[in-house]
Amino acid sequence: MKPKHIILIRHGESEGNVNNDVYKTVPDPKIPLTLNGKHQAVETGRKLKTLIGEDTVQFYVSPYLRTRQTYDGLIEGLNIPDSRYVRYEDPRIREQDWGHFRGIEDIGPIQKERYRYGSFFYRFPNGESGADVFDRVSTFLETMYRGFQKPHYPHNVIIVTHGLAIRLFLMRWYHQSVEEFESLQTPDNCEYIVMELQSNGKYAVLNPLSKYVPPGEVPEEIG
């Protein structure tokens, strides 16, 4: 049974979003939300309540701390009983691996190089390219498709993940080109994209991503 909605949510504001230097000492998977990020998650849950109503939900969550905390906030805001939702944590929808400990003095030059090279094919030193993330998101989609075959699959899917993973999910689902992918803006913290099932069995995006506007020498945000 296909769900009515597939909702892609980027995590709330994290410590890394407000201070790149945190990457010097804290592993990316362990970077927490800020207090503002936690508030964003709860508020987003409240907004989604009007869309989901009393229907059931299948959550897929990246195992990073900031996405787990975002999930907790969403559950608080949605205020739905345990019997109406299922959570599954899947490492394939984690953040792009962009290396190990780095300070802001390292991140800046790498980001500028990535901006010139292109975000899909550029591979971070000791990390991944966007194409690598595309491959694992593709296998995640195959797993999700198999779930749709279950007779009592939940009415809604909510995927709590990261900005690049959202863009690559949409690229894979709608068969977008590399150029189309790179023309779209990374969603803001706790911004969500709603895909709604149509009468023809296909999904329409109710609120598409904004077009990317190159900011001169400043590359797009990561994290």
C-alpha cells in the first residue's frame, strides 16, 4: 500500500550550523542540535499534525545525533500515541561523509574547491562525493519500495535526514539530471518537502526546493 505522503525533513539547527569550528573536536555524527534547533523540531511536528491528522506514520531516521534529536522533537510536536507510528533507523540516509576532524581554516578552502568542481561529483578528502550518497540513497529507496508491498503499511512516511540526502532522494525519485540536482538549493533547518500521492499512482511535490542562487565565492551550506 503506497503511503499518502512521503515527507522529507532536514534536521533542526545544529551546533555545526552555527559554528563550523566544532568540527575540530566533535565527530560529525555526534554534533547535537542547538536549543533553537530543538524548538524548530517541535514546531515542525505541530505543523505536520495538520497534514497527518490521525493517520499512521512510518519514520525513517538517520542515526546522527542531530537527526535523532529532531525526531524526538517531531514526536513531541505531533503528539501521537505510540500505536500509530513506527521508527526505523537507517544509516544509508546519513549525512555525506566529508572527512574527519577539521577546523574552519580547513573547511573554507575545501568548500570553495567543491563549489568550483560541482557538488555531485566532488569527493571530500577521506570522505564521500554526492554520487556516493546517491548510490546509498538508491538502495534505501529499494527497501522502502518493498515496504509499500505490505498490506498494512503506514499511511505516511516521514524521513528525518540531511540537506544533501533530501536533494539526492528527489534526484533519484524523479530521475533528475546532475545539472538539475546542482541547480536546487539545500533546504533550511527543519524545512520539509511533501510528496503527495496522486490518483494516477505517482507522487507530486507540493513545495519544491528553491533554485540555487550562486553567492559569489561562498559555497552552499553543508551539515
